[in-house]
Amino acid sequence: MKYGLLYHYWSDGWSCDYIETAKKIKNAGFDVMEIGGDHLSQMSAQEMDALHGTTQDLGLEMSVNIGPARDQDLASEDKATRERGVAYLSDVLRRMDRIGSKMMIGALYTYWPADFSIENDKERAWERSIASLRELAKVAEDLGATCSLEILNRYEGYILNTCEEGLEYLKRIGSPNIKLLLDTFHMSIDEDSLPGAIRLAGDRLGHMHLGEGNRKVPGLGSMPWAEIGQALRDIHFNGFAVIEPFMRYGGQIAKDVHLWHDFFPGATEADMDRMLADSLAFLKQNFEA
Ligand SMILES: [Mn+2]
């Protein structure tokens, strides 16, 4: 298992200088930087090669986090929208190959967050998105990449809310290159047991997102981290465990994740660094017992 961090930890917006961020993430003791798929899809060949070179020099691996837009929805009723989604994700997979990344993650099967003001037909959404993902799986298979589908809590999605559902969904796709992503934050809302869901996923677990119930870094809340660590050891999880915190108040990210108050008024960058270091040490203590 390798420890990672999502790129926006020090920022309150979604933009990012990846070269500088890669150095900070490595400095903080992580082996994986999770980057944004939308950013990767906009990079020039030169930018991709610079990112690849920097991360190779640092010994940093990358996973690519995607929150597809509504006009790229793999579950859409509209065929052209689904095709646009498959084309977009296929392009990101090819770009990942260029930067040496093998793990694409997120709620790839639809757009994020779900629109609950419309009537959502879950059964049909499954059929349509499964057909789309079978096409994407072929691209992933050719590149030796894996797509890990994120299970979302009920307030952000309706297609996959539990690990059990995710496993049935994977079975219907039928590709070894499509796996599941379990995120402790989402799990805490819709799973009976966090370690239980991890054991249920077993070797179908491709990726983990780690965070407390309020999306602070691990160690500042009440998640059962020791039990989560035991479950990951039980299934011999050897993927990336990526901390995905949303702690900064006052920017676009806070709005998008519905953070309406300041957890740490007046926190400096040094305070942020210290919380991150403490969290990584805490995780290692709990996961490597
Ligand atoms: Mn997540």
C-alpha cells in the first residue's frame, strides 16, 4: 500500500501548479500525488512531459481523479453524451499513459454531483453506464490501466451507494481492469461497517480515499482507523490510500463540498503542514500495526 494526497490540500480553489505541488507532497512524506483529470486533459505535451519528469525524479506515483461533467455522463439517456464521456475518459487514459499513471478514479459512471431535481431511473442508468464502461474497459485493458469506480453517498449520487452494489455492478461489467474505490467519508453514511465493506470488496478494491466524517484529515475525527487498517491488511490491499481532505473554508472548493464554516480560523500554511504530517504519522501507526 502506498500513501497519497489529493493535489489541492494547500489551496482553496481547484487550480494547481503540479510541479510545485509534487515537491510539497513528496516533502510531506507521501508516495502518491492524486491529480485532477480535467487538468490533465488540458495539458500540452510539454506540460505532461515536465510533470512526468518531475514525478519520476521525485519517485512519486500519480493517480488521476475525475468528476465527469454533465455533458460527459456515461449514464445519460442521450447517446451522444455517453459517447462524449467515453471519448473524454479514453483520452485521459491515453494521457495517463504518457505521464506514467495507471490509476484513474472517481464516479466515472456518471457526472458529479447528481441532479436530484429530475427523475433518476437507476435501473436504466445502470444499463447505460455499464455498456459505456465496457467500452472504456477495453481502452484501459490495452494500456494496462485500472479504473476504480467511486461509491458515493446518497446525497451526491444514486447509482452506487454501497460496496455491495458496486460489486454487483462490476460483475456486470466483467473486466478485471474496472475496480472499486471506497472513500471512508462516503462509507460512513451508507455502509453498516467500514471494515466490513473493505473485506467485502476484497481484491476488487482498487483504491481508497481517506478522510474523517467531516472531511478533515485522518486522526482528527472519529473514524475507526485501527479497524480500517486491519481490514486493509486482511485483504492484502496494495493499492493507493489517498488522503482526500476538504478543510479550507472560503473558496470554490469549500462551496462545491458544502463546507459552510471555518474549522481552523487563522490557520497558516505551517499549521496545515503540521496537521498533514501528524495525519500521515497517525495513519502509519494505525495501518502498519
Ligand atoms: Mn473521494
